[in-house]
Amino acid sequence: MAVSIKSPREIELMREAGKILAKTHEELGKQLRPGMTTWEIDHLGEEIIRSYGCKPSFKNYNGYPASICVSVNDEVVHGIPDKKHYIKEGDIVSLDAGVIYKGYHSDAARTHGIGEISKAAEQLIEVTKQSFYEGIKFAKPGNHLNDISTAIQKYAESFGYGVVRDLVGHGIGSHLHEDPEVPNFSRRRKGIRLQPGMTLAVEPMINAGRYEVVWLDNEWTVVTRDGSLSAHYENTILITGDGPEILSLTHA
Ligand code: MF3
Ligand code: CO
């Protein structure tokens, strides 16, 4: 399918969706405590999203059973909230959330440390976030999609980290997943030319060890094959004439 260019009206709705999602992440991130279950995190997140009059994008998406993907330590993405999974001091917890506002989606992820975490874990979280920023330096008209992908990969690999290959970012709009795919690694061919009005979910998933991942038997949860920690950082961005606008920008 062709990559859609959003109209000014669609962009306004996506800005609003992004703002609400950013507030959701800010509020939810502040509530994380050792001893909570991943189920409680999902429940709180869903309540926050609904308090803004939005719907969670992920609930029942292809059968996904929750609103927030909660992925702990070696879980890369799509962790399933569980009443028996307690988070503890030293864990790293990736929260991936999506909201639908008046028919338009926004999608963003953050990785949080619980209490005091190792220096290695702190660096992984920081580098994953920065790899997103290195990538979107290239998110402007005239550049190609692969410029973003290559920058993310170069930055993360310069720390010896593994860049997940089996999952990618995506276009976003009236559907959660639209064309194009947005890899976090170079596919060598240039990919599409970026144009104002394109909206993309750019989402590096970075492993402290090797890049390979495996799926758990629940058919959702992706974990690192070598058991190393993994972090995730994602925002919904808009390509403008002046460069990227981060629609899901958080401040807390
Ligand atoms: N950010 C993830 C993605 O783009 C979230 C999807 S989780 C799902 O794939 F449950 F909705 F599938
Ligand atoms: Co996404």
C-alpha cells in the first residue's frame, strides 16, 4: 500500500492523540513501584487512557489481551500483563502503549528502571533512547527511510549492542500499523523518500547482547535469545518541512 500523507485535519487529530499518549506515559511511569504486578500496571494504564476519552489501541489487536505491553528485563516487546508477575528493584520495565483519539492512533514506548538499577542497565536504556534521536535527525524531506534506519543501527552497535531485526517500526494513522516498515537496521536499499505529512512510529528495540530474539509459547512475548537485557524506545513522529515533530513527546 502507498504511504499516506496526512491532511492538516488528520495531523491535528494525531497531535492530540500524541499529547494524550505522552501524558499517559508520564503518569504511568511515575506510579511504578517494586511489588506491583505487571497486571496492575496495565490496569492503571488503561484507566489513564480512558480518563482522556481515548481507547487503548492494543486491546484485542490481533487478539492481544491487554492495553499496555509490559516487558521486563530480557523481554523485548509484547510482554503480557500477569497478576503473578511482580516487578522488583533492579528490573528494567518497558511500557509500550497506544491510544486512539477520534479514529487516529499514536504509539510510544519507554523503558524504566525500578529503583536502583545496574550501570549496564542504565546505559542500555539511555543508548536506546539516544538511538531514536540519532535516527530522527534524518527524518526530513529529501532523505530516505534507510537514512533513519542506518543511523539508529550505527549508534546502537557502536556500544556493542544487538539491534533487533525481527520487529520493525511502522507508518501510523487511522490504523496502528501502516506502510512503510521502519527498520532499526540498514536494509541497504534506500527505501521511500520522506515527505511532509508522513507519520511514523520509530521504535528501536536494543539488546545488551546479541540481536537474536525468540517468541515465548504465548505467541506474543519476544525475549532475547541469549537472555540479555533489552530496552525499547518509541515515538510517533510527523515529517514536516523543517524536520521531525515528535507527537508523543514526554517531559517527565
Ligand atoms: N508498538 C507495538 C507495535 O507497533 C505495539 C503493538 S502491540 C499489539 O507493534 F498488541 F498491539 F500488537
Ligand atoms: Co509501534
